[in-house]
Amino acid sequence: MNLALTTGSEFTDWVLVICGNAFGALMAVRAVMYFFREDWGKLITCVFAGVFVAGFVYFPDESKAVLTQVWGTVSETNVAAAPERPVR
């Protein structure tokens, strides 16, 4: 029996996958419903929302990096250290 301490990253990954699949199934049902109602605006919005959330669920580290970059640009702060410029 292995009783080592863990960081919880395996549990976090498991929860994200379960929630992502449940959300994907819900979005698929809604998209089919909008398709049969011929409500094209809601269908397109549903698809874009699904893609946006899937990015956060299946690629959390990349999503965090993109949001950090966007926030640094918008707020004019530099999160990462600036590269050193050579002195002339």
C-alpha cells in the first residue's frame, strides 16, 4: 500500500475531464435542439461557447498562459521578466 502525499493534480484532472464531458454532452443536446428549431443564432452561440469552455477544460495550462498574456497586454504590466537589452 502506497501512502505517499500527492499534490491533487490527478484528482483535478479527473474532475476536469468528467465536468468537461458532461458539459460537452449538454452542449451537444442543446445544439441539436437549436438545429431542429432552426434557431441559427443560438446554435452558433452555443458552438462558440462550447469551443471556449472546451479550451479551458482540456487545455487549462495553455488557457492560463493566453489569459495571462492578454491581461499583461491590457493592463500594461509585464508578468514575465523582460529580456535584457545589450548595453552599447
